[in-house]
Amino acid sequence: MSEVTTTLYRPVNDKELVLIKEMEFKGFPPRLPEQPIFYPVMNEEYAIQITRDWNVPAYGCGYVTKFEVNSEYLKKFKVENVGGKIHNELWIPAEELEQFNRNIIGKIEVIGEYKKE
């Protein structure tokens, strides 16, 4: 019997993407000390918005990643709405990221790339 999964998205910059590649697209790198929360988002539209509005201006480029996570594991996290109807995300404490990575099913995919025009 296969596991039930939830599709999540994560906007990343080029440096984070390099670290994801180094992890063979099986997880996300540890958070920096000033980043106590890991924020995967619940829909592609929101991930694209973050990438275009924040990552591209800040870094010159941005990527949208898509991945599957064990739905049963995700039940321990509340979906947080941080603005409009599409602005739903999960708040994963930095110390939980290793366990979160173990619950990723399959590989992280890059589904979008955005650059300054």
C-alpha cells in the first residue's frame, strides 16, 4: 500500500538550490541561525509569487520546487494563512527539518526558473 502524500512547494534562490542538489534532491539544507522556521507553501501560485516578488529582486533569480511529503506526518503542523486566499504555508521549526526531510517521498523537482529581465 502506497503512502498518501501532500504536494508542497518551496521557492528557493540559487545558493539553496545548489545545496538541494548536493543532497541529491532528497531534502532541504539546515536553516541558518537567523532562520528558526522552514516555510514550505501549499500551492504553486504562491510559490511563484514569492519567487518573482522576493527572490528575483533580491538574488537576480529564483526557482520554484515541488515535492511530496507523507500526509500523516504533516498533520502535526497547522496550515498558516499569512495574507490572501492563496497565502497558505506550513511553519516547520528548524530543529524539525531533518525529520521533515525524512518524510519527503521521492525527489524534489525544480518546476520553475525566474530571472531578472
